[in-house]
Amino acid sequence: MKSSNFETMPIDELWELYSHIGGLLAKKLTVEKQNLEQKLGKLRGDVANSTPPRRHYPQIRPKYQNPDDPSQTWAGRGKTPRWVNEMIENGKSIEDLLIP
């Protein structure tokens, strides 16, 4: 590389040199980052990038059924369905909704 006296250089040449160096630095930093990420992936064994498999939950049979609409069922888990709350408010007990 030839040595240059930057103080005597015209502004246009300095800006051109500045933009050229900025582009080279961006390319080199991108390549360096990719290399470091590959090395880190090898060290981790790529465990961080993989998602663990979901647990298998057995299907639960419904325990409760709406007497007015038999297609509406509930297994007794999770949020209580609206129809169960309405039946209880109307005076029925949860035992009245059990599937025989």
C-alpha cells in the first residue's frame, strides 16, 4: 500500500476512500460474524437451534355433556366452558352433567 498524506488530499478523494473502506469493512465483518457463528454452533452442538419435541399427551375422554346439545362435551380440564357455567347458574349441579 502506498503511503498517502491525508491532510493534503482533496475532500472528494477522502470521501471516496472513506466509502470504499466502509464497504470493505462491512463485507469483512459479515464474513467474520458468519465464521464465528459456525464455530459457536459446533461448540454447542447446534442444540440451541433445535426445538425439543412436544410431549405426547393422551387423549382424554369427555366426562360432562350438555343435556340440551349433546355435541357439547367437556373433559373437566382447562377453562370451564360457557355452557357449563350457564347450567350451574340455572341451578343444575356438575353431577347432573356427567356422561353416564
